Amino acid sequence: MRKLTALRSVLFTASSVVALLGAQSATAQQTTSDGPAAAAPDAATPPVQDGANEQDIVVTGVRGAQQKAINVKREASQIVDSIAAEDIGKLPDVTIADSLQRVTGVQITRSAGQGASVNIRGLANVLTTLNGEQFLGASNITGAQPNLTDIPSTLFAGVDVIKSPTAADLTGGNSGIIALKTRRPFDLHKGLTATGSVQDTYGNITKDWSQNASALVAYNGSRIGFLLAGSYDHEILSNKNPRVTNGILKTTDAQAGFDVRKDGDITNSKKLADKDYFYNPVALEFDNGQTQRERIGANASVQYDVTDSIQLIGDVAYTRFRNRNSGNTAVLHGNFSNDSYLPSSIIDSNGVVQFADLNLSRFQVHTLNAYSKARSINTNLEARFKNDGPFSATLRYVHGDSRNSSTQTDIDSWATRAGVVPRSLPTSCAGATIPANCSYANPGGLAAVRATVDFRGSEPSVNFLTDVTNPANYSLTSTWSQASKQKATLDVYRADAQYDTDLGPLKNIRIGGRYGNRDAGNNAFRYLSPIGPAGHLYFYKDPLIVDTVGYSVVPIRKFNDLPGLVTSAGGFGPISGIPNVPAISPNALNDVNAYNALLFPGTKAYLDPQNSYRVTQRQISAYAEANFDGSVGSLEFTGNAGVRYVKTKLGIYSFPTNGQFIGDLSFNGVAIAAGTTKSNNDSDDFLPDANLSLHVRPDMYLRFAYAKTLGQLDLSQFGRGLASSYAVNGTRTYQGVALDPSLQRYSSGSAGNPNLELPRSANYNVSYEWYFNQSSLLSVAAFWFDVKSFLQTNTLIEAQPDADGVVREGGPVTRPVNGKGGSIKGVEVGFQTVFDWLPGALSGFGGQLNYTYSDSGSSNVDLFGKSLPVPDNSKHQANAVLFYQKGPVQGRVAYNYRSKRFGGFVAAADDNLAVWNRATGYLDASASYDVTPKFTMFVQGSNLTKENEEQYAQFKNFWYGSSIFERRVTFGVRIRN
């Protein structure tokens, strides 16, 4: 199979190169009209474009991209940073988010090693726009910020990071706006432009190849222009996430049966000061996960100058995204008991396990196959008017339509024998011997599994003292499938106008109005299967579940009876010591319907109202803005001041239940909706702002900015009902009384909150910029965000019933709430230049350095009462880029550093442990050679040092999880006409 994949990659690249060579036409240089944010398509009155000057000398490559980005920043009427494409179809990094991490103050999170989402200056509420307007992403259609892994980076000419908005800018981001810019035909030279590229990427963990191809064809005539661009990606990515799951217990000396911290006494105290307990992770999961992605993107644009003063624009952007996460996980599970750790375990003075000597009644191998398919279509129709008079205007209509469906199947395959359940008649299975009508849920399984886990290295090291490699010990013990279907629409009607004046420093007045309607819904489904003689419907197909007939009716399926589904799972590194273990192959679950039909004929998907919702958002806004330009003595200044009014109306539709359900047991079926409930959440906001730029010298600017901002929330945070999960009781007791080991106990739950307030902040900025030559910049900025309320998740123990309807201990329920406010303040320093003063070949070098200090405070405190920062904010962030461009040779090395960041809480009984992500540093590099002016060969490497992201809970030696990312190396060619 590896040989076939490699051959496919070779044939893909070779055939694509031949096709591109055949598509070359007459030589024509390309350029872009990437201007400052004030002249971008989202400005109130953009001018009618006349196309590029054919005599312009165009600088491309890394030096040209830097020069364009500097020009955008210098000419903007607000505080902006920018990324420009090095060439058509070539942003500096693999994804848009990966490129954005080089921008001062931008921090990113990763999905399967690729940049997926961003925050600006430590605040995550960021608005992302497409050519100046809102748009719908494919796989995150309910969020304000689309998942940037959906969007092919090759389709974009650049990205602006707007850090101080004007009244004309859209609302929706507290910390700033990520403004994506596609190309339009009048951005290019007159005549025909055609470019394309193909590339293959190799991952060092997957040991497989991924393919990418992109192309652009455009024609810029005297009055009309057409552009069509497309991109295709097929990626295979490592996506391993070993971690602690199912919660953390506080196990006392008395419960464990030994003096856990060696303090000389054995008590049952859980008080922090007594130090007579330890933190007991319920389960340790070590996986070999992999992600496969297929991405198709296209955009088309038409520009037509009807007259010298009227221009019509039409744009269509299309994305189709397929994503499959799959793999096997070895699970060392304590089964929620307090006696799995032996006295030989090493536990430090804080109660953190350093070396675990385990005797487990539950060891299982989990199989996951989660598949999603999504598509989005965004259209833009625009009419621009500008003549020689003072008045200009723009009318605009935007429509978005997005669809996303997903399925997920999970399997737990136990190697241990699990609990004892009645199998043919209602029988009590208690006693020293197993009654005739009872059996283990996994007969032939192991009585227990002995293993050790050493947490004292860079990654946990596992050593099995029990053989877990015999397929005869395993059964397909539990399996379940679920699905969702999401859809969203967006309609925007917008009008902007500008009137130029000669009233002293008043340059012009801008006004505008906008109506936006967004409608997003999620329908969740559970697959229920008819089980047993009565055909009772089951979600969890698990022989540990006792049917209402009084005994277990789910078939017991040993691995030896499933030869077509079983595989040998390995590749759990960098976690050492885990052998290849028997498992159900993830590939057997690729077709959720076929898999369920094979094992459980008659399986159907039923609507799950507790996880279904619909949210409508209507926003009416209007703004007025004055732009000024003048001088006081020799000091020149520019700026703007304005106010934006926004009325937001949210309609939240949820589906309450009244105890009725489909299925044999309530937790194992689906609730029946008892109608529809609508909640309204309306607000009115006046958002003033001002930007002032003082031109201290022609090459030196001092900027000041203030703005009140209104953010957005993911619509799912308003709409979700209570969704609960359950776990088998095992050996737990309640108030000293033994319970049925097979009883399904409430484990945890989550729900939305229709009463959430939208996030609001007041932002203050000051920036110093020195453009000491055409391609160089030194900048220093200070910022302060005064945030009214931070969104946080509250996890509280609630009196939720177990599966038999009896409320016992209940368990945690997590809900989003508006927490107290706080602030983020900091300083940014950036420097970039070219070393063209060096002799000979050395003059091709250039560099970029930036550093951001972002200090934040919130109402959250850790276990010891210490104030915690805003989630996902690194206090320190730095970038260093060294590039080279001389003649046909280009090269670039880039390093990104983020200090540790707070990630949230994990509950350990009544202790809330703060979870932290450790500091990370990523090294990327690229090089290219222009074989001819039309043909370029390139190589690019990402995560060259194979950096991983690690988490710890409260204490630096309390390992909580890791994200294992691979090194990826790309080889490709690029052709232009």
C-alpha cells in the first residue's frame, strides 16, 4: 500500500506538471493592488479600479511580500498588520493560520499539526471577514471565526490583521479582525494571467504522502475582467492525543489502603491541609490517531466598468471539505475505583502520581472513526459609483449557504472480563460463585491487568506485566454511533456612501447601513438498534446493560467471531512500552450504516432533541464616520472618528423533554421532544471609535486609537440542551451500600445557555512606527483591552439521576456563563529589514523579529487561590524570520515561540485544577529556485524539530495530555505565464 501511495504521488506530480506546462501562454507579469485597509473592498467608498500599470516594476517573492505588507501598514488609517502573498497562490506558510502566527500579537491553535484558529493579543474573540464582509465557513458554521483549516491558502492574495477598527468596519471581534483578501481580475496586469502549482508532502509519523494542486486563470480587459482560481488538497496527518480522560478522583489513604504521601498516618480526609489523598486519573488513553482531509476550494470573480463611474463586481467562493479522524486507543482504566493503585506507586507531596503501579479491573482498546463532510458557498454582488464629483457609494448583497454533516462510531473492546450480568433469566448475580444464569460480559477475558506507568520522563512510559496481546481475551464489548446535520444561511444587505469636503481638515464623511440575517441549526441523531427478543432499541450496545426484561440481551461477540473486523493496532509512540494489541479496525467503520447493519440489522438514526437547536441572529447597524487630514505647524496628522449603532436580535429555539423517550432505558435511547421553546436575547449597542495618526516625520508615525467593541459567540453556546453521559458502576458503593456493578451511573453532562450576553470591551492602542527605508520597519505598540465579561465554563456538581432514575451522587454539568470582566494589556515590538547594504550575494538577506508581551487577568483562580490569566493567552510570544532572495534563489527560516498558556479547569472532586499548555517553539523553513522566469521548484518543511504540545494539571509534574505533531516536508513546482 505504501508503494502504491508513493507511486500515486509521483504520477500526480508528473501529470500535473505536464498539464501546467501545456497551459502556459504569453508572458505577463503579475502584481496586486493590495492597498491599505482603508482602501480595501470593505471600505465605505472604494474607488473604481483601473487596473495595474503595465510599466510597473513588480517585486515578488519574500522581499516583495514584505514590502507590500509594510506598505499596507503605513498607508492604513488605523492600526493594521498584514501578510501578502509571495506569488500568486503562495502565502508564506502551509495554512492561513500558520502564516498569521508570524504577525506581531497573533497566537494560533493547531488541529492535527496545522494552524486552525487564532487570537489577537491573547483575546480569542476574533472576527474573520472575506473581502470585507461576513461569510460562512464549511466545518464551523455556528462560530464567528471559521476553522481556518477549511480554507485553501492558495486562493488568497493576503490577510490584514485589523487591531483598531473604524466605524465602517463590521462588529463581531473584540480583539480585532482577520480580513481575508482574494484576488480580483483588475488586481492583475491587463491581458491574460495563468499560474499553477503542484506539490507533494511527506509526514515523518504517517510515512505517507499528501497532494496539493492549485491554479488561477484571469483576464483583465479594458473594461471587463474575469478570474477563476481553484485548489485541491488531499492530506494524511498524524493526530495523536494521549491524555487523562473520564475525570480525576481524590483517593484518600483509607480508600487506597496505604499511606499515599508517606506522612505517617492513614485517614479518610480530603482536606488540602491534611495531605491524606492523591489525584487519581480515572483513565489513561494512549492513541495512534490519524486525520485524513480532502479540501476543494474555488473562487470566481467578475469586474465590469459599466461606465467610467460605475463598476459592477460579482464574486463566488466555494469550499468543500472532508475530514476523517480515526485510530485505536489503549485505555488503562481504573473503572472509577479507588483501589487500582498499589503501595509501590510513587506519589509526591502534592498528591501527584509520579510512578503508577496499577492493578486494573478494566483494560480496553478503543476504536474511533469520525467523519465529516462540509461545503459552503458565499456569493457577493456589488455596485460601486464614483465620478469626478464629491459623492461616491457602494451597494452590496452577500449570501452564504453552508452544510455540514458528521457521523461518529466508537467501540470499546475489553480485554478484561468486565462485570457479571444475568444472561437468560432475571437473576441476582451476587455471591462468591457465579450463578448458572449469569456470566461475565466478556467471558474468557483477563481477571485483571497489571501495568506500570512512569510519568517522570518527557512522555509517559508504560510497562505491561500482563500479556494483553491475545485476541482470545477480547470482545467487542460496547459500541455506539451518532450523527449530526448542520445548516446555515447568511443574507446581508449593505449600503455605504462617502462625501468629500473642503471644510478645513475634514476630508470626507462616510455613512452606511447594514442588515444581516444569520440562521443556523443543528440536528443531532443517535443510532438505535433493535436488541433481544423484544427488539428493544439501544444506543449503547453493551452486554453490561441489563434490559428491562431483567437480564442482559446484547450479544457477546468475541474477537475470534469477528475475523473481518479485527486488526493488530500499533504505532502508539512516542509513548513507549505499548505492544501491538488486538483491536477493531477503524477502517471497518468507514461506512456507519454498513457497520451497524452487519452487527445490528435494523439500526436507524433517531433525532436527539437534547443536542439539537436552532439559532437566528438578526443585526441592524448604521454608522457615521468623519475622516480628517491636516497639519498643525509642521506636524501633519490624519485620522477618523465615528460611531456605529448595532441592534442584535437572537432567537434561540430548543426542544425541551418531559421524561418520555424512545428505547428500552432513558439514558440508552433518545428523549422525545415536548414541543419547541423559543428564547429571545436582544441587545442595543453604541460603539464609538477614533484613530489618530501623527506624522512626526515623513518616515515616522505615532498612532492613537480607541474603540468600543461588540463580539460574537458560537451560536451553539446559546442553543444546546442538556446532554448527559453515563458509565458502568463497577465496584463503587453509595452510602456504604453495594450497587449492581452493571448499573449505569451518571457521569457528566453539558448544556448551552440562552441568556448569555455578547462579549464587550473597550480597547486602547498607541503605536510608534519608523519606516527607515522602503522595505524596513521598526514598530512599538502598547495596548489595553478592558473586557466587560469573559465567557467561561462553569462545572458544578448537580443532582442528576442515574440510569434507573434515582438521584445518588449526581455529577458535573458544564455550562457556559458570563464570568467577571478583566483586562489584557501589553506591548508589541516589531523589526523587519533587508540587508541590501551587504556586499555581493550577502545583500539578498533580510530578517524579521517581533515580540509580544500580553498580560491578562480574570476572575478565575487556581487550587491555591492564585489569579489566572485569560484562557489561551501566552504572556510571551516571539517570532524570528531570516530570509534570502537573490537572483533565482529564495529561502526562509522561521521560528515561532509561545510561552505557557492557561487552558481551563479539570475537576477532581471539590478541587478545580488549572490545566496549562507548556511553552512551544516551532521551526519552519522553505527554499525555492527559479529554473526559468516561468518555472520554480520549491521545498518547504514545517515543524522541523517535531515539536509536541503538552498539558499539565495544576502541578508541572502532573501530566494531563499531549498533542503529537509530525514533521512534514513538501516538494513542489510552480508555473506562471
